Amino acid sequence: MKKFLITGLLCIALGITYLYRDDFVRVYNKYFVKTETIVTLSNKNNYYRNYDFNFVQNTDNFSPNNIQDLYNIYYTTINAGKDVFTFYCPTSSYKNCINDVKYLANDQVALSNINNFVHPYNGFKHIETTYDTSGRVTIKAFNTYSVKDIEKVSEKVKEIENKLYNKDLSVKEQIKIYHDYIIDNAKYDSNRSDKNVIKYKSDTAYGTLLEGYSLCGGYTDAMAIILTDMGLVNYKVSSDNHVWNAVLIDDVWYHLDLTWDDPVTQDGTNLIESDFFLISTNKLFEIEKSEHNFSKEVYSELVENDSST
């Protein structure tokens, strides 16, 4: 009889523990686990961008208080080249933190936008976020470029820069030289875009610069790498199905779209155009708006500081 009573009490205790497991975990974490650990970021890699944008900013505060802080944490860690990074949601001051983490982790558009502000070498092809009831959040990024890809692309970029750099040219003239070189040495990968035949790494700078085939992502990454080497603040701009470059020159933002300046011709003739070379937002929308309908909230610099005004 005593054994049955003990067994029954144990079952009841286990049942209560299971039903209220989240509450028990929160109480345990609050009083026995130090969840608000001080987190710092060290060992930023060579491709870290030490400048901020309207949409995201670098931060040294890894104890978020709102969703913008979460955006900044994601940007800062990706921008620093971290494959894995862990931070903690405050258990008291930001009670909705984990819910906001869940929202951001599943918002592929927001993550893609954040990715556009980092150096292409630090960009990710996809990102995973894990979290638990203790408030521990871990970001794991799967990089677009392998170490070997970065070595090969960097060697090619340095070769191009050594060959084409001219100290007597203005910044815009020098960009035009690189713009024309990339277009002249790569063709749009129609087989991949139209038939899903994947033969080249055409969505990256590797395919554009080393294989001679490119999609819009490849043109944009190649140009972004060179613009960064020139010391110019820049980022990638994306719409629903297209991506191109934005660059800051003499405190004015310009659009730069190599994909649209490298048209596909019926007879295969290689053309280099410049309709989308360093143009204002107003000019961009005059020429073509449907494929370039970007978020003015995310890329607000392009609206606030239009080169045509």
C-alpha cells in the first residue's frame, strides 16, 4: 500500500512538473542561472565594415532591449564574420525578446536585407537561429563563399586592380573602368536563370570573375568587393527578384546596376551599356521601376540623399 502511495505521489509530481515545466524553468533561470551574461565581440575579420547605416548599426550591446537591438546584433555578428555567435535575451527588461527572435529568425526578407549591408565575403547563403527558455540565443551563419573561393576571387580582383587602376582618373571614371571590365569579361547566365541549369557559380563573384558567367548576384558581389577596395561606402540593394549596388561618392548615394548594363542579345553580341551607371533614385525610377522597386525604409539613404536633388 505504501509503495502504491509513493508511486502515485511521484506520478502527480511528475505530471505537475510537466504541465508547468516552462514556469519551473523560468524560476530556475531567474534565481539559479546567470542568463544575463556579459557578451562581447572580439576577433573581427578583415572584411568587417566599421560604418553604420540607417537600417542597421554596429553595436557592442549584446543585451537587447528592443527589436532594433536584435537587428543590430545580427548585423554586427555577421559583419564581423562570425560563423557562430551566442547572446542572451534579458529575462526581465525585455520580456518579448524571444518572441521577437522567433519572428526575425523566420523573416527571410529581413535577414536578406541585413545580409546586403555586409561585405560579400561575410555574407551567408542561409542562417539558423536556435533559442531556449533560458534566453540563450545562438546565431549560426553558413557562408556564401568558402575560404578557397575567397582566396581565388581576391587574387583575381587584385590582378584586375593592378591592371586597371589609374591614379589620374576620378573616382567615377575609375569605377567606370571596372564596370566595363566586369561586363566585358562575363556574360549573363541565361541557362541558370531560365532553365535552372547550374554549371557555374554565377550567383557569386567567383562565377563572374573566374568563370565568365554571372547572375545579378554575381555582378553585384564583384562590384561590391572592388568598391570596398576603393575605400567607398557601399551596399547591395534588392527588390523581390533583383539585386544591384549602391555607393556613396562625395556624400551622395548612387545606384549602379551591371546586370542591366550587360543586356542579353539575340545574336550573342557583347554590349556594354551605361544607362544604370551611377544614377539617382529618381533617374532609376524614370528608366525602370518594376525590377528595381526596393524598400525605401530599408535603403532609406537612397531616398534621403538622392543624387538628383
